[in-house]
Amino acid sequence: MVDTDTQTRYISAILLAAGLSTRMGRLKPLLPWMGSTLLEYQLRQLSFSPVDEIVLVLGHEAEKLRTYAETVPDIRVVVNPSYKEGRSTSVVAGVKALGGRPSAILVLSVDQPRPAGVISQVIEAHQGGTAEITIPTFEGRRGHPTVFDGGLIEELKAISEEAQGLREVVSRDPERVHEAEVSSQVIYLDLNTPEDYRRGIEVFRGL
């Protein structure tokens, strides 16, 4: 890990894997994905990217998922006891668990599989610009993950379900948002249902 006292471009990532997987009908982080589980795949891809710190937020079936997370080194695991109250509670738990003073914070859900190359493109676009928030786009449509400037950490800690979570931070001032065009439609993938899962596998097979 990089020393945050000396690192001026320290990138933290928060991976959310706390949900109930209700619409999928099975535990999404353990879905088979590219030779491993969805959780292991995403943790490894984050570790292959320019990210310096990875915080994994668990909730539902936390102890079962923790054993899979341990297959990837240097992961900080935090359990969100309020995960049933919504995604924003997991974002807040992840932000509060960050170490040091990150210059940027990337937020991604485990059901949004992203290869390291795409993650790197978004991070590099953020570092190369002056905007406080960077959102990837493909053919003019927004996707994930979003990167937030470290100076927004207090705003991120204050989000709530009632105020639409991260959307409130993004929509507060459109002038501080940069849309960065990336080279892949994978930024759209969001595996909520079995059909989403099947479609996602097809997309990845075509990469």
C-alpha cells in the first residue's frame, strides 16, 4: 500500500457488495464470472488498476463473502449493519472506512462488473482533468463507475436514501461534473436480474 501522507494522487476505491440480491434470486457476489466469482473478479480488476486502496463493504451474508475476499490481498473489509436500509448506507460505511486522505474516490457496485482497463480509463480521465466528479460515457450515455474528488468526502458521508444517495452529490452542481468517453459499453452493465446476468456474460465474451 502507498503511504497516504506522501502520496499526492492517492486513489481509493469502494466496492459495494452488501445487498440482498432479491431480484437475482441468488447471492450476486458469488455468481460465476470469468473463471471465478463476481466478487473475486471485481476485486482483482480493481487491484490491477491504478487504485491504491480497496474498501469492500459487506452486509448480507457478510461472513460467507469475507472468505472469498480474502483470496485477493490488501483488501479492507467493512460490514455495514444498516445495509437493509439502502445502498447509500453502504457508501457512507465505505467512505468512513477509507484510510488517509485520498485525492479521489471511485465507487462501484459488485453487480457492475468492470475490467481493469475501463476502470483505468475513468481514473486517468479524472486525474487529467479539473472536474470534481468524473462519470464515464459510451456513445453519449452515462455509466459507472463514478470518481469523486477527495475534497467531496464530507458530502459523500452525508448522503441518504431520502435524497437519492450519490445522485444528490452528482446533481448538486452540473458544472463540477465531467463526462469522460470510454471505449466500451460495459459501463452500462448492471446485473440485477437473471436476464441481466446472461446478457452481461454475452457482452464480456465479446470483449
